[in-house]
Amino acid sequence: MVTVAAARQLALSLPETEEKSHFETPDFRVKNKIFATIKAGKQLMMVKLSAVDQSVFCSFDKTVIYPVPGGWGRQGATYIELKKVKKAMLQDALTTAWKQVAPKKMVAKYFD
């Protein structure tokens, strides 16, 4: 289990990440591009993944990580149940989402 506070801290630990608000939902951005949001009342985090990454993460356990219903999910938006996910998996998903939206030079600077 990961608390909302711990999830927030993990997201903010990624390079040059800032927290803002999107329709009154906390979101996490790099270069003003959203890579994750938190639905605190539902203990959910959404991360933006590629179709391939979404498939890989969702294959772990569809009760823990699963596509957002509808069109957003088909575009890579993926829910993570904070009450069920392990911290290491959440960190991996957040890092993958960060790399998905960050500029390639920034990804190379921090992760290559």
C-alpha cells in the first residue's frame, strides 16, 4: 500500500517535476506536460503510458493497474490503485510516465 502523501512525494522526486491542478485534481508535470494525477478520495493515481508500457504494467495484475475506462485509457491513461500497489512498482510506473512526456534531451540528461 502507498499513501497519497507517499505517491505525491514519489512523483515530485522526479527531475524538474512540479505539482499543479487540473480541474481541481492534483497533477504532476514536467515542462508543463502532465504525466500523472492523483484522485485522493479514491486512492487512485493516473499515469500516462505508451500503449506498449500500459500493456506491460497492466499484465501484472488488472486489479492493481488498469486502463482508464473509455478513450483516455485507449490513449495510455492508466489507473494505479494506491491501496494495492507496491512502492517500487508505483515508482517504476511514474518514472516510465515521466519519460513518456519529458523532452528526449531531458530524459537523456537524467536517465542515460
